[in-house]
Amino acid sequence: MPKIELDEETVSRLDNLRVEDESYDELVTELINIYEAEELTLFHGGDYSSD
């Protein structure tokens, strides 16, 4: 797995989002899933046509 470096402000923001003993890996995975779900919702939201 690749390693990334985060500045202190980003780590602080992540810490504020963590629930109980949630790992950073779990948190980042959850954030990615939310992003992908919203992206799909936005993509399909414009699929309606009045044919």
C-alpha cells in the first residue's frame, strides 16, 4: 500500500471525523465510498429525459 504524508491541519480534520477506535485506513475508505456514491448520484441524476 502506498504511503502518503499529510500536513498537521489535514490530520486534525481526519481526527475530528474518526469514530471511536476507527483507523485512518477505515476512515479514508469510508470517505472514498461516500465520494463515489455521490459521484454516481450526480452522474445518474441528469439522466432523465422527456422523450
